[in-house]
Amino acid sequence: MAFLKSPGEVTPEEGLLFTYWLTVLQLLKLGIPWVDIMGFSDTEIKTVLGIEMAIAQKQQEEQARAMAANKNNMRM
């Protein structure tokens, strides 16, 4: 399996296959049905994953701000 090999031992085909399934699994975790995923274009997949990454980043930034505010409140 590709993930058990060092990067230099992975063939281009294995790398492509690994990336394909990683992407499919990410979309399934988002709750997108298999049938829809199979009908998506590359652009649609990139758009969905890009939006999901932006949402996750915004949530992380909000959590970091909340933690910083709590830390400042504890000092007072």
C-alpha cells in the first residue's frame, strides 16, 4: 500500500489513487452522497473542499480568539 512506503517508493499511479480516495472520503465525511460525488467535476470538488477549508479555518480563528479572551479574563 502506498501509505506504508517511503515517498520515494510510491509510484505515480499509487499516489494518484491515494489522493483520489482521500478526496472521496473527505467528501463522504462532509455528508455528500456517493452518487453526487461521482457526478462532480474537478472544479466542483475543488470548490466544495475549498469552502469547507475556509469554514474550518474561520472556526479555528474564532476558537483561538475565544481562548485568548478567556485567558485575559482569568488574569483580571
